[in-house]
Amino acid sequence: MLALQTLTYPVVETFHSLQGEGAWAGTNAFFIRLGGCDVYCPWCDQKETWNAKRYPQQSIECLVEQVQAMNPAIAIITGGEPLLYDLLPLTTALREKGIKVHLETSGAHPFSGKFDWVTFSPKPYKLPHSSIYQQASELKVIISQKADLEWAEEQSRQISPNIPKYLQPEWNRPESQQLIFDYILGHPQWRMSLQSHKFLGIR
């Protein structure tokens, strides 16, 4: 119990909502958003998370209690870039309580933690660490311009051919939706992912 009280993470926010993207879209989910990121995507919609020093540390015990209180179908650890931290203690504590744990990551740092599902969203601005490829449960690539489709194909060749592969439009570039639509019609191994929470106006 002492470890749960003393080990902490910088937490931007926690909230109870629905997963808006990917294979688990629409699922009852509790989000743990960790602070800190060194990938620096120019179109990032969470730039306020980049500086971890801006956010208070929360203990594992506190985070587990918050998740349990909401009784979600899944708990999602996101960021920022959560693999900046050793996630094994947090995921172990959550799973010991019977909570299914998901990760959303660019894979830019060595993999840590035990997860029921890993959403791998690689970014060309900081190359993924080799440890992420065998852990991916789904691949989700953000598409802003045509060159991003080449990046997506390069990444897809390094993961299992059996996992779902998504192309997701960059929110501030509506033209990327048409780009993805046309591409998937010629490349049926891909699916489109939309940020349904933004269309619904929820978190």
C-alpha cells in the first residue's frame, strides 16, 4: 500500500465519458490524461499537456479510487505522451481491481505497463520506439496531407496484418476527410476513424 501512496504521475485531467475514436468508439470510458509530451505535433489539440510541470502529481491510489467510483467499462491512459513514464505500477493497480486498461500512445518511448488494448498512433515528428510494434492492438494514423498516407503505410508494414488499421482526419483540415475517403476506396485494408466526441460536443 505504501507504494500506491507514494508513486505519482502528473495528471492534466481525469474525466468520465465515451471513447470517441477507433475500435472502441462509443464505449463507456474513464480517461486519465497524463502531462508531458516531447513529440510536438504541430496540429496537436492537446498542446496544453506538453509541459508536465504545470500539473499536480496524483498518487496511484487516488487514480484507482477515481476510476472505481465511476465503474467504467474501460480506463484509458492518454496524454500528452504517457510512455514518458513507467506505467507498470499504475496499470497493475488498476487491473488488480478488475479494471480493463487501454493505452493511447505515439510509441515514442519504450513500452511499459500491462494493457488490455493499445492504440498506437505513430507520429513522424518523433519516431516510434521499436518496442511498440508488437504491442499494438490497433493502428491509428492522423492524416493532414497526402504525404501522411505514405507514413501510414510504412508504419502498417511493421505491425501484425491482423489488427485494425485506421486513418483519422486532422480535425482542422476538412480536406483530409476526402483524402482519406478516396484512399480507403482503393486500399480496403484501412478504415476511417472519426473523432465522434467532437461531433457530439462531448469530452
